[in-house]
Amino acid sequence: MKKLAALALVVASGTVLGGCARPFEIGWTPGYTAKERGQMIARNWDYEGKQSQDDIDHALLLRPVSHLTAWNVR
């Protein structure tokens, strides 16, 4: 029983520490370098920040009025 628990612990720790890689796989290469991955994350954060600021501006009516929607009422 102790051997089974130890084996389960080893497999679980290998899976957790290995991330998305298959446990006990040697020599695998990631799809992106650390620099490329950092650039992708920064680009995503920038896009998400711009989207949230756009949502806030829309909710608080901070955008300038478009001349296409102005009515010519006399």
C-alpha cells in the first residue's frame, strides 16, 4: 500500500511540475521561446487593457458625439 501511495505521489508531482508536458518526457521543446511567449502575453494584456478602457468610456459616455447621429431639428 505504501508503494502504491509513493508511486501515485511521484506521478502526481511529475504531472504538476511538468505542466502541459507529458510526465517523464525528456528532450521536449516548447512551441515558443521565453521571449516570444512574453511578447504574446504583453500583447494580450495591452489588448485587454484597451478593451476595458473602451468599455469604461462607453459606460460613462466619455466618447465625443458623432456627427452622423446629430439630428437637424428645427
